Amino acid sequence: MKRLMQLIMMSILMVGSVTVATAQCGTWFDSPKENELTEAHVLYRDQVKLKNLDAAYEPWKLVYENAPAADGKRASHYVDGRTILKHKLASADEAGKKDFIAQILALYDQQMACYGKDGESARLKGRKAYDMFYEFRSDYGEINNILKESVEEAGDDSEYIVFVPYATVIEYLFTNELVTKEEARSVYTKLNKIADVNANGDGKYKAEYKQAQDAMNAVFQRIEEFIFDCDYFRDKLLPEYNADNNNPEVIKRVYNKLIAKGCDKNDPLLMELKTKYETYAAAENARRQSEFEANNPAMMAKKAYDAGDFNGAMTKYEEALASESDPNKQADIYFRMASIKGRSLKSPSQGRELARKAAKLRPNWGRPYMLIGDLYAKGSRTCGFDAYEQRLAILAAVDKYSYAKSIDPSVAAEANKRIGTYRASYPDKETAFMKGHKAGTSVKVGCWIGETVKVRF
């Protein structure tokens, strides 16, 4: 430890710092202090192994500044230096952080200059970019340039650690219109080729390559809609379709996606998908229509009525009644049935009964009584043995209009109009006297109407 302290003091007295200026790859064999430097190397390495990085800093700095390339056979001063400086970086202030980051990146560059043979330079560029991405949050444009060089130089020997950073950088740059879709697509293709070679090979890290490939492609998925064309999606979706080629949802998704990406509709795959999709769609539409009709009988009743199928409409309204518990809605249904039965199906007596059910379910609703009045007015033409008895039916109709407006002001105007229209059809006084009827006499209307009215002229 005493010798370590002496060496540290020597380093403090020396001029210079850890900069790119020391990139001439000097070794301790080139220094007159070879013994001191080799001893400092051993001392700092011991501290690194003990994870005592603060104590390792000064002796490492001493030996690095005087012999950056160590003995010319090992890159440990660059590798260990990055470990030690990252430790110092964690507790530095903002100015110190910038300085340490610059030093760490310079160590990568100097290691490349001194030990960058046989593809090592490409690997170091990838690791430098990795640190810039994950640890230093450096500019994505700079990271992209370094990763591009690394992957182009390393080719299939590129490390899997660059996949996710490279994909993320490209996704960001494309989203911000800083690279073209052709560039983004090229990076995707290149990285996946590298991943396939290594994930399917016999290498030690095949599982790691596959895992990194999946993570990388998850990032590319965020922009795949914008950078890829038909061929990409055809290749991507075909395995999914082949694995479940009778699943309507799969057919629909694959077909719609390929059509959206501009695939040729005459492609045999597209034609097969289209046939299956249309068959599925027709069956699905029929199922949904059937389900809709089953769940909406009142709507289907209206549809049948509009088509002139009055009996069909009655059947659907009966279905609607069976499934309805709201009295107001039941009243509406009964009223519609009353109108169909009394007017369209020429069964005024049954129509009246249905109208009474509607009125009972919704008190103070004048519309059912207006309907009954209309049925009486229309029935007056055939009710009775003579014109006088028919006019009594008009009085029954007017009584219903009058009652309707008395309980429901919303029908008052309509009721008054009808009352005014039918006033001229009241019984005449002379015929009434001949039958022994005076004004105010209670008389029962004949045929199906059966109402008792008070005679007026």
C-alpha cells in the first residue's frame, strides 16, 4: 500500500490528463519508468478485482498516461479505464460528467487505433454506441452513424447487443423525418439477416441473438406500417394464415392488411383469402341479421308493416310484447297493434280492445281514444239499419275525441278538428222525434260498437 501511495503521488506531479492525445499506442517498454509502470499496473488491477474503483483510479491514470497500450499485447488499460471512469461518472457534477463521458468515448477510439485489427474495431464501435445509447443518452444521429459503421464492418459478426439500440434509433429518426423509409427498411433487413444467421447457427449466443431479434422487431413494429410494402406483410402474415387458415378472424385480418398494403388482387393467395372472406362475411351478416331480428322484434314489426305484411307485423309485435316489461313501451306496442288490427286488417272490434289495453297501461294518453274514435267514425257507414243509426255511431266517435282531449292536451287540436268535421253528420231532429228520441236521450249504438250515447242534433 505504501508503494501504491508513492506511485499515486508521482502521478499527481506529472503533467497531462486522460485525453485522445495519448493515442500513439505507447507501451511501458517505451518508458524509462518501466518497473514503476508495471507495478502500478499490477496494483490498480488488484483494486479493480476487489471492486475498489476509487483506489484504482490514480494508479490506472499513471500507467495509462505513460503506457496506454500496456505491453502492446493487451487492451486492459482501455477496458479497465472505462470501468473506472464510469464509476467516477456516477458521482460527478454536470461538468465532471461531460468530461468523464468524453474520456470514456476517447478510450474506445484509442483502443480501436491500437487494438482494432481483425474486426475488433467494428465490435468496439458497437459497444461504444451501446454505451452512448444506454448510459450517456447521446445524440441519436451520432449513435446512428457509429452503429452504421459497426454493422457494415462487422457484418454477420455484429454483436446482438446493438440490435435494440439500432432499431430504436432508426424508429426515432424515421418518425422525425431524419431518415427515409428506404434507409429504415435497409437497416431492418440487414439486422434480421445477421440475427437469422446467428440464431440458427451453432454459436454460443444463439439464444441471445433470437431474444434480441424479437425485441428489435417489436421496436420496428411501431413503424412497419409506414416503411414496408406488400411483400413484407405477405411474408409476415402467411405463416399466421397457414397455421389457422379456416379461422374467420385470421382470414379477415390477413386479407384486409394485404389489400391495405396494395397487394395484387389477382395474387392466388389474395383470391383464396377473398373467397373465404366473402363466404365468412355472408354467413356472419346472416347470423347478425338473425340475431338482430330476434333481439328487435318491434323494429322488425315496423319493417313488415312498411312492406304491407300486416299479419307478419302483428306476429312480431306479439313477440316484442312477450319480452317487454316497461309499461310505457308495452302501451306503444299495443297501440300499434290496435291500429293495424282495426285499420289494415279490418277488425275494428279487436282493434278497439287493443287500444283499450294501451290506454290502461298509460293513463292520460289520448291517442288510443283518438284511434277508437276513428274506428267508430269509419264503422258508422255500415253500423245500423238506417242513416239515423249510422249517425249515432258518429256521436260515439265524437265522444271519444272529446274524452281524448280532456285527458291529453297534446291531441286537443286534432280532436277539435275531427269534432268540427263530423258535426254536420249528427242525427237530424225530425228523424229523432219520429223515433221518440229527444235531445239528451241515452241511446245504444248498434252492431259491434255497442256504446251508449246521448242524442244531440
